Amino acid sequence: MTDPVFKRLAILGIGLIGSSIARAAAETGAAETIALWDRDADVRAEATELGLGQVAASGQEAVRGADCVILCVPVGALGEVTGAVASALAPGAILTDVGSVKTAAAAAMAAAAPDGVFVIPGHPIAGTEASGPAAGFATLFTGAWHILTPPPDSADTAGSAEALAALSGFWTRLGARVETMDAERHDRVLAITSHLPHLIAFNIVATAYDMERVDEQDVVKYSAGGFRDFTRIAASDPTMWRDVFLANKDAVLETLGRFSEDLAALQRAIRWGDGDALFQEFTRARRIRKAIIDAGMDSAEVNFGRDKPPPT
């Protein structure tokens, strides 16, 4: 039996990601003891019923004695939650998170964390539109990237290299592919690969909702596969995504500006009947899709591998 990476792992926030970490850590033996806490009493009760770990009555109780604490809360709550448990954090403990924005995460946690704690922001690029303790599963991180963004000045701190190695080893044990990068680079990359697609999905579904009321429910009744996939993305947790856009607004606005320019070019091509321009852009998009499949980031199966294609 492989030794656990951490003797006591504390997970604050028992939603999809938090419960999946708990399941994966237990299944792989990455943590000897798993302590959990969520501010919602109903969520704590559900996690207890599911047997996800030792569910604590408070955040401070959960983190006390933990050598690794993972904050699975919305980006906007990272500073508040860190401050609430700061006095109970053990010297030398690793404090990390799973948020989709890293520059703001690093600042919020570092400002609230006590001296002697290793703050290493992180982001598992994995998830589903579901939420809650029952939505988690142990294989969520298998084959997925997990990005760590240690503060640039942490390399000069004694023990920081060992802390980073331990956290990397933990996520590797959970099946993830770990990479470290600068927090600002992470936020720029995720703005185009995750944040903008979600923003577009939310907007398209909202527009369809308005049209649905004037088109006698035909929008939903005759929705095609592309629209259905947008609704899946738009079903994601609104609190989490509100915080993501506010915390990463500079990178998102920059990316949105570029997208708007490219969209305007397609609009002109359609208006003027420029089929060559449309064909060129659509062909380029197909190459990107092929590259994603070749990189093992998605399936090439028809209909995304769904067992039974819905009616078209």
C-alpha cells in the first residue's frame, strides 16, 4: 500500500469538486484522514450520509491539524473563508484552492493567511454542470490537467519546494496531469478556453429564453444539438461564474473584444455572401477541434459518445 501524501486533508466546500476530491483521495489513499466542512448545514448532512469523510461542525475544526487545506468555494469567497480559518491553520500547512481565476485567488488567500502557511493556488480543469455532494465522483480528475500557480517569490521561502512537490504528488495520485505556470498566464488562457465560452453560452440561452416567449415554445421543442450543448454549459453554478467574471474581468474583456471583432467579420461575410471567407474560417475551426481530440482532451465519437442520440 502506497503511503498517503497527506496525513490530514481538509476540504472546505463540499460541492462537485470538493466531494470528488474526497472520493478520489479516499479511493487512492492520497490522504489518511479526510475532514470536510461546508457552510450549508444541509450539504454537511448530505456529505455525512454519503460517508465522504469526517464532516466538521466548523471550518476551523476541519482545518485544525491538517497538512493540506483545499478551498472549494467560489473565487469571491476565498479571502473570507481563509480569514475565518486562519487562526486554526497549522504552521507549514499547504493552503490551495480549485478556482478558475488564479491572480485574484493568490492575492485573496495570501492576504488572509497567517505566516508560515504555504499558499499555492490551483485549478483542476475538470467538472460537470452538476453540483452538490452527490454529484462528485472519484475519476473526475483522471487524465485532466491540474494547474498550480505558486507565487513567484515563494521559491526563496524555505520548504516551499517540498510543499509544491507534495501538492503536485497529491494531484498526480488523483490521476491528474500537473503543470505549474504564472497566475496571469493561467487567467489569460482560461479566459478564452473556459470563461468566454461560458459567457457566450449564458447569453445564447438567455436570448433563446426571450425568443421562446414569442415563438410559442418552438425554440425548446426543436432545439438542435448545438443549442443543447450550450444549455448544458449554461446550467453551471451561477454564483461561481459570477465571481469568475468579476475576478478575471481584464482578461475576459480583452478576449471578448477580440471575439467581437472576429464575430463582426463573420457577420460581414454573411451579409455580403462571401462564401470563401466563411469556408476558410469554418475549416480552421475544424482543425482546432481535431487538435483537441488528438491531444486526448475529448472523444471523436459521434454525438460526443452519448449512448442514444436525441431526435433531430
